[in-house]
Amino acid sequence: MTGLSRRATLGAGSSLLLAQGLGSATGAIADHGPAPRPGARRRSRISRGTRLVHADLHNHTLMSDGDGDPARAFASMRSAGLDVAALTDHATLSEHLLGDVLAGLLPPEYRDVAGLTRSDWARTKRLADQADQDGRFTALRGFEWSEPLIGHVNVWFTEHYVDVLQAGLMQPLLEWLRREPGLVLDGGAGGLAGFNHPGREPGRFQEFHYDPRVRRQVVSLEMFNRGDDYLFEGYADGRTSPLVACLNAGWRTGITGVTDEHGTDWGHPEGKGRTGLWVAEHSRAGVKRAMLQRRFFATRTSGLRVDATARTPGGRWVRMGGRLPMRRGVVTIRLDLARDPSWVGRPLTVQVLRPGRAVPEVVRVKEFEVGPVVRLRVRVDEADGDWLLLRIADPTQPNATPGPAGHPGNDLGVAYTSPWWIAPQRT
């Protein structure tokens, strides 16, 4: 029997944690069978030394605004074929002193909400430790720092969690991520963080407020959340692409897909976001290393394998998430994409995305059929911006959240690689 979430018992008066509904599934990604479909082999055809694991790094339970019993979450995700899973219930104003002191002064978005408590945080650890099994299933404890107007941030691999310390500001969270835990103040040094459903909240992380001191720790940007592609989120209202805003601000985030599950069927519905991680070791330590190296991709298709490498003019192959030690020249890219026999021969496109002012520039589009490794070449110049990444799309179906007329991103997104960064000097 499922209980009521805290938000449900508080009523509909608060919009802090308002969940966005999953849009109608498309034919390219919809398959609502009860059992996970078999996926591609876990070894890359273009890289060595790592193995693919499928992950869902953003999920909720009755401990915040979800509907499901947290004791069932990890087993559900494991039964869905996931190898790595995290519980990330909301951390809000609910337990921090400001939540009481400012209750009469804050706008409605900040009132009548509840998130993690200390006992919930301890329980999440117990559940994750019970489910974690090296080599077979990696269970993570995390939390979602939830500021209702500027955005939500997932945090993993920390001993403590933190509520919103100062409404309307990102810097207190970033300072907390830098701080070593002590006897008086806790901190999140050693933890990793990522921007969630970017652009859903109007402040957009204070336009992706940048602090170079935590650039290494802020590892991810969600492009697929539930069934939605966030590439052009807000574009219809005159906003820039969240992808462009984040990466042009200086952040070096990889790209993730997540379920952001608030129901009771964690991991099972096909068509929701998930992340593929390339790990040298299937353990918490191995997952953390892969996240730090941005060695992961986003998709909405279970069992998909995506790996990509780029060769600089000097002849060095670099995996997605890495640094291209060059200023300008022709980059040769290899893409390994596979799913199962039913995908062989499926027509797709690979798009090379580069920095733009409002939306990413697509400097190359190549049509291909799923099967052999895809190869393409593209000329890049550091003067045009320091990042590039691949977007794989289905040209037969539309992106439900389109951008400018004629933009290749208006085709349905299948996957995103993490970026490469053009950086002649190590930074």
C-alpha cells in the first residue's frame, strides 16, 4: 500500500516541487513492456579499459514529494535492468532555521514545503548500503538542493546534505561544496553536483552563476529529464538554450538523462531519461571516477550503447568528456552506437554541436544507419568557443520542444554525448 507524499498532505498550495508531467511517448522511444528489453553489449568498439553501466541518478520517494516507499526503490531500479541508481530526495527550506524565521516573509513558492530531514538522510544511507553490491549494482545516496525560483541541483557522494541557506542565491551552495566537514559546520568537499531540468525554474541558477573553484565538482547537466529534451527549454519565451548558457558560462559539465521518478515504478517506464557511464570498475569509486571524467552520455532508450572519441590533428584520440589539446584544425570523430538487432539499419543523424549565442551551432550533420562505427570530420577553431559535443537524432520524428525554424535540433533527440573541450593548455 502506498502512502501519501509530504507534498500531497500539504495540498496544492506550494509550487516549489511541482512535478512536470511526462509527455506522450513517441514511437522512436516508446516501449512500455513490464520487463527491460535486452540492450547492446557493454564493451565499446572504439575504446578499451572500461565497461558500460546504465544509470538513473535522480529519483524521489515519500521522503520528499514522491509517492513511493523508499524501501522498494533500489530493488525496483535493479529489476528494471539498471546497474547504478541514486535516491535524491529534495533538500529545501524545511529544516533550516530560515524556514521558520522567514516563513511570513517569503513568497508562496517557498512556503508549506517539506524535504529531507536528518533521519531521512540517515535512512537513505542505510537503504543504499544494503542495496550496494560491488560488481553487480551500485546504489548511491544523494539529495536534490531545491531552490524554487533559481533551480534544483543534485549532489552525490557527500557525508552531509544542505538545505537552501539563502533564498535566491547559488553561491552559498557552491561554497558548501568547497567546505570540508568540521566539528561546527558541515560541508560537501569531495562531493559531486549537477544542474537539474535546466531552465524549468525561471532563475536558471542565476544564469548558471559560475565559480571556477568548484568546476571540477559540478559534473553534469540534465538534457533528458523524464520524457523531455531540454535543449531548447525556454526558447519559445525568448531564452537562450540551457546547454549554451551553461557551457558558455564556463562550466565543464557532462550530459545526463534521468527519470526524476516521483511515482512507484522506478526505472521501468521506457522513454524516460537515463545515463550511460563508462566505468573501469563497477563500484561507487568507479562510478565517481567516471563522473569526474565526464565519461558518460544521456539517452531516453534503455540498453543503448554510445561511445565517442575524437582525434586531434596531432593524432591523439580523446574520449568524450576529455580535453582536445589544440587551437584549430580538423577533428576526426568516431561514434559507436548500438541497441539490439531491431535497431540495425535504423536511419539516424549525428549532429556536431558548437557554441552559439542563443542556441548551439550545428556545424555538421551526418546521416547514418545503425550498425558500423560512424566516422566524420569537422573543422574547429578555439576562437569560436571551447566545446563541442554530439547529438544523435531521429529525423523522422519531431522534438516536442523545438528551437529556431530549420534547426537540426528540432528532430527527436535519441542521445547526447558529453562534450570535448578545446584547450591547448591544461586548465
